[in-house]
Amino acid sequence: MTADNEIDIKEAFQRAQKGHNNKAKLVASLKSRYNKLEDKSLFHEEFAHYLKYAMIVYKREPAVENVIEFVARFASSFQSPPKTNEEGEQQQEEEEEEDDDAEDDHPFLSFIFNFLLESHKANSHAVRFRACQLINKLLGSMAENAQIDDDLFDRIHQAMLVRVTDKFPNVRIQAALAMTRLQQPTDPDCPTINAFMLILENDTNAEVRRAVLSCIAMSPRTLLKVLKRTRDIKENVRKLAYQVLADKVHIKALSIAQRVSLLQQGLHDTSEAVREVVCSRLLPAWLLRLDGNIIELLHRLDVENCAETALETLKAIFKNIPTEELIPKETLCEFIRSKGDDGDEMLEQVLPDAATYADYLCGYLKAVPVLSEEQRADFNQVELVMTKEFISQHLIHLIGCLDTNEEGGRKRVLAVLQDMLALPQTPSSLVFLLTEKLLNLISDDHRRIQTVAEIISDVREPITGASQPVDENERRRQQVQLAEVKVRILEAKQTLEDCISAQEFSQAAELKNSITDLENRRNQILQDIAESNQNDPDTLLRCLTMCAELLKQMNIKTRIGPTTSALMSSLILPSIASAHPAVRNMAVVCLGTCALHSKELAKTHMVLLLQIAQLDEVKIRISALRDIIDLLLLFGFQLLSETAATEAAPPSQSSPENQDDDMAVATDEKADVPEDTAQSILVMLSEFLDSEVSDLRTETAEGLAKLMYTGRISSAKMLSRLVLLWYNPVTEDDIRLRHCLGVFFQLYTRESRAHQEVVEESFLLTVRTLMNAPATSPLAEVDINNVVELFVELTRPGALIKPSTNTEVCVHDYMAVRICGEMLKDPTAPEVRLYAKTLSNLELSRDETVREDLQTLLQQLVVKDRVCLRALEKMIYQLADSKEQAELLSTTALQPLDVNADGTYKLSQHWEVTRVFVFTGQRKACTAKGGRKPNRRAESSEESDGENVPESASMVRPSRRAKTAALEKTKLDLNPLINQEANVS
């Protein structure tokens, strides 16, 4: 290169700011000048001098980004190009000698790294950000087999470990990216990987977590952390986590539970983008690693225990695979049928006609073996039966895809389903599916009831040619024999205990054998009685299962007729007293479902359901609790009144002053409901929330959420209990409970203003409970600040689906008054700081009366804590006169902000004057130099790539010309600064 093409450093930096300039030519020209210099130190000093102009700018300005890119290219140009294997073998000894003198061969690289490592500790967050950014670009531009000095490696490593804990998110992002090539996955104590895992677990900024996800090296240790990010609160983090798993993790590296969990969460994610990544990236990647074999993929999942997940997975795969290549027939048929008329012709090619398929299904179900007691001890026999039952379930599912419009085929399918339900050898696990498909083919409810009643009658009293009426004397004789055997068993057990106490072990052994014989005799008598009446537990359970499915499929408006009443009296109610838990549980389900069709029936058996919910086994208690919740949702608490009352409208909006009864049902029902009965039910539900049984606790919380959302109850105390239950560490592993309450809080507060008032009323109750929780309580570990933030967000006026158009007092105004009253009770209490911070985060209305009242209350406070004073200072500024705020905004709205090296901003004098005026006599006036600290919220903003500037209200909308002028003023150009420095020097 000639001397004419060489440029000086200042000109290179000026040209580098323009995006259209060829940076490769600039780098070559400046490098040529550098190589000709004998004294490199002057070049280094001048280069660093001009680089500092770009490093003090934090905002991602295009001119500054171009300069940073130019510097990275220029520095990386001094690296030696990567050599091939042959050259490496020939020059191995020469490379070792060059490594010893690497710093002498490339002094500029050593200089730039030293300069950046010295700059990373600067007070200015802009300098720290640019230093980490340049280190990231330099390390990223190195070749795959590049090597650096061990001391330099350690210095970079230590510096970036410090910067990943920086206060500013952008600095942490660049530091994390810079450490990408410093990871050592094989080292269990690698500090880089440990830092990355800590960031994924604890960093509050979503962009930082995304940056670490994109660069973390996969290993058994880091895999668990990446899997956890698929449940991150931010959509973008979850999406990237699935992309990383698809690109970097083999399906064999995941356990079956992890694969199923990933598919369940991903396919049901609330975000469409996340679901799309699972379908378009994760599943194709797994198929690619299995050579496109869908059957092999199903083998990698727990198909038998997670059939729904497998079906949804297949449907997601079918969207991206040609139909001719599909194998799993059941899901294929459902997928083709979902296409409507376009898939009818293809469906006819896949499935036979209805009559033929019904005959095949009948033959297959009859071939399912029934195991004896001896065969049940053989695991191979049990596995064979389970496999056949699993196949039978999916064959039954295919009935929904058959063309049953043709009358002959339809009748044949109905006949086969009825025969299979009446057949004693049909497995109990298939009764539910067979009943469901049978009822789907019958549209009329009365015909459904008649059909199921006939099947139940055939099952309980089968018609046989040699059937004889049971002799009453024979039945009485069996009952007497059973009673005698029971008495003899009790006497023998008592004698056995006496013999053991007297240490007569030989006689005790004889008694034990006799007790065994007596128990066998008792079981034989019970079996004879059950066979004579067809009331054995298996038969009752089959009948109750059919009855439960029938009641569920019936229209809610269909009333109880004679046939249903007969089923109730002869089957359901007697089974409530059964000694077998499974029979009792199904009977309770049938009773609750039947009560939904008749208010009188619900009144009659409500007390029975309440007793079962408190006294029976856990599973049966949960079923009874579901029935109670459903009845209260449908009929309301009026169901508990002795006299019939018409259903009332949902509760009307009321102010917090009118909601003194914290454990009351909805106000529209109080007049008709005995208060003691309603209170007793709420007390029972409240006790269930403290149950040690997680399933009962979860079911109760879900039921209370439904009752509150529909307006059946309005209770601040109950809502406080639900919030505390959501935050309680005891429920951390209860995913269903956490998810249910998390969704409920958002929907409940968005529904109406009255719901927000209930939330506001429960605020102080919740805070007091947490503040007064003893150290041994799990609630002592709850972060109160997080709870307060939840209440503030839930009660914001903008959270409502239909915001009120009236200029009425908002819920935050009520909350502010309550908080001020609580602070005035004891200004020295430790929770005053929490209340003061909460006040500054509220969105208050423009009502002058409320603002004056709040100002009066705040002026009565005598607070010595500096943090409280700052929070109250912000609050009082919000309460300032609207005219003052308009004046402040007009003077500062279009003024460009001066960004200093330390990240502070110059504010107008009106701000300082207002502060002095408000706190006259309470706090020493602040001078102009003692301006506010940078906005903490802006520093930790999730918009990590944007410049952190204070939020300003936009009351006066500037004109288009003013906007253009403001943009021109803020457009950054480094040339004036460089020229000004040159003139001064």
C-alpha cells in the first residue's frame, strides 16, 4: 500500500462512524501506517484517546456502534491466520518459539486488552459496557484454534466474572457473552459455568438470562438449569430455552420424565410463539436424531401413562409431515377428520365401514383374557393384559372417526357397544370409554337414560335360562351363618391375644390357623350372597361408572325422571354405604352430578355431602367437595335456606366501607341464607386450606377461586388466605395449586371494580399476617416486597378489562388512605418503610379532595428514616397541583437530556424548587448539585438495549415539528467532540 492510501487515526475514526464506508479498507490503511512506525507507543496513546470518545456513550447509537466494530476489526487483524494441519506439523517447533514471544509480535493486541481490562472498573456504566463489548468482539473474532497467554486469560476471566454481577443489565450481557469461550464444561468447578448457572437462577433481567442461555455450554450440570428456564416467567426466555434444547441436546440425554414434561409444558404454553418453537424446532430435531422414525419417538415417551401427551405430540408432528408417511392410525384419523370435508375421502381409504369395524372390535375385546388369582401373580401375564387393554382403548377411540350416518352400520355399532357393556368379561377400565362412545351416538337424553338403565339392569340381574327366584329362607340362613362366623372370629382373636400374653405360643399357633379358616369361610359366604344378588363391588362399580357418564352427558336442563329416580334409590344411595372405597367414591360422584339436575334433590342431600367431605377417606372427601362446590356455583348459597328462594343477580359494586363482613357470602344472598350455615361452610373450607393433604388443599383453593370469581362469595379474609397460600413455601411443589391461583388473581381483578375493592381490603390483612409471622412459620420466608408489588399491580385502574369512564375515586386512592392511617398509628414501626415505598408506586386519581386529604395525612407524619423520606418525597410530588406539573412538563418535555459519564441527568430547577417547598420545616433543602439519583427502575429496566432515561408523563403532546427538532438534537455525532478537543489542544 502506498503512502497516499495511508490515513491518520483521527480521520480513520471519523470515517468509521459512517455506515457506508468500507471498514476493511480503513483497517488495511491504518494497519499499513502502524506497521511503518518504529515507536508504537505514540500510536497506542492516540488510538486510546480517540477510542474514549466512543466508550463514554452508553446509548446504542449507530455512529458509536460503527466505531466499536471498526476497533474490533482493526485489533483482530493483528492475529495470525489459522494454519492447516500440514503446516502445523511442519512448523510445530516454530510455533512454540512464537508463543513465548507472542506479546512482542503483537504489541497492539496486548495494549488493547490491557487498556480494556483497566477500563472495566470505571465508575461510568457506559465505559464498563463498551469495555465488555469490545472484549466480547475481540474474543469472538479469534480463530477456533487461537491461543492467548495464560496470564491474559486469567485477567480477562477475573474481570468478566466481576462484570457479570454489574448493576446494569447491558454490562452483564456483554460480560456473559465475552466468557463464552472461557468455559470448561469438563471441569466440575469451572467458575464460568458456575457463574452462568447462578445468573440463570437468580438474575432479575430477562435479557441477561437469554444471553446466558444462548452461550452456555451443555453438560449434565447445566442441562437441569436450561430445563428450568422452559418454565421462565418471560416468553422470550422460554422460547430460547426450547431452541437451545433442540439444537444442543440429544433426545437420549433426557430422561423419559424430562421428555414428557417438556412436551406437556411446551404444547400447552400460553404463548403461541413458544408452542410454535416446540412444533417447528424441538420435535423435528428429535425426529432427525431418530432417523425420522415416529414409532421410535413414541417408544422414547411414556405412552401408556401419558397417552394425551403422546396424542398431542403426534398431532403437532402431522402438521409438518406428508400424510402418506404417517403410521399411528388413531391420531392420523383424528387429524384427517379435523380437516372437515376435505378429509372425508382420505378417511374412507384409511378406515373400513362401521359394521366391519364393529365386528372386529367385538372380537378383539372378547379376546382380552380374564386373569385368575394365580395368574395375577405372574408379571408377564399382567403385562400382556395391560397391553391388550391399552390397544383396546385406542380401538374404541377410533369409533369417533367412523362414518355412522348410514343406518345399518350405526345400529351395528350401537349393538356391539351395548353387548360389550353388558358382558361380565369386559375390563372395568374400558367401561367409561364404551359408555362415552355409546352416548355420543345417541342424541336424545331420554333415549340415553333408557338405554343405560337397561344395560345396568342386565348387568345386575342377568337373564339366564335356569334362573330361579332366591328363597327367602336360604337368604336368611346365609345371613345367620355369616353372623355366627363373625362372632367366632372375634372370640378367636380375643383368645389369641390372651394366649400371647400368657406366652402359650403353641395354642396361639393353632388359634391363628383356625382364624384363617374362619376368615376364608366368611369370604365364601359373602361371595355366595353377592353372586345371588349381583351386588359384588366390581358389578356395582361398573354400573355406577355407566351412571356417572350418563349424568355427565345429559343436558343440565334435563330434569330427573322416573327412570333416573329409580337408579338413584336402587343403585346410587345404597352404594354410599358400601364398605369398598372405590364404590363409595363413584356413588358420591353420581349423587353430586344427579343433584345438579334437581334443586330439591340438592337440598335433600347437601348435608350428606358435607358430612362425607369431613369424615370419609381423602379421595372420597375430594369428590364430595367437588360436588359441594358445583352445587354452590349453580344454585348459590340460597340452596342452604329452608324456604325456596329465587336466584338473585350477581353482587353489586360496593365501597370498602360497606364490606365490613369479611367472611360473608355475596350481599345479594344474605337475606335468604341462614348466616350460621353459610359461615360454617366457609369455616370448613378455610380449615381445608390448612390441611396437610395437598390434593384436598388444592381442590379447596380451586373451589374457592371459582366461588369468588362468579360472585357467590365476597370475602377479603378468604382472598388473603389464598394469597398467603400461593406464597407459602409449603406449596412450592404443588404446581397445580400455584398455576390455578396465579391465573385466578389476574382474571379476578380484571373482571370488575368490585373485585379490585376486595383485593384492596385484603391488602393490610395479608401484610399484617406476614409481618407477625413467627420465625418458625414458613410464612417468615416470604418476600413481603413481592407480595406488596402483587397487590399494587392487581389493583391498578388500567388492569380492568373495561376501565371505568367515570372520574370516580380509584381503588389505589382507598389503598393510599388505608396505608397512611396505618403509618400514623406507629410511625416508628419497621413496616413504615414498606408502606412508604408502596405509596410511591400507586396510581392516584386526579380528584382534588382525595389529594388534599392525602397531603394532610402525609404532613402529619414524623419520619426519621431517610429511605422513607425519599419515598414520601416522590409521593408528595405526585400529589402536587396539576398546574405545577403541567408547568414542569412544559419546561422539560422537549429538552434533550445531558448524559454524564456517571450516568446522572441534569433536571430543571422547577424540580428542586418544588421539593424545597413541599418539605419546608421537615427536611433540609436540597441544593442544585444534590439532585436526585438516577431512576432505579430505569437502571433495572427490562429494555436492556435501550438508553436508561427517567420516565416522564406525556400530558402535552408535542407537535410533529417539535418532535423532529428534538430528534435532530439527540442525534449523536462524535466529530464535533473530536474537533473541539483538537482546537483546544
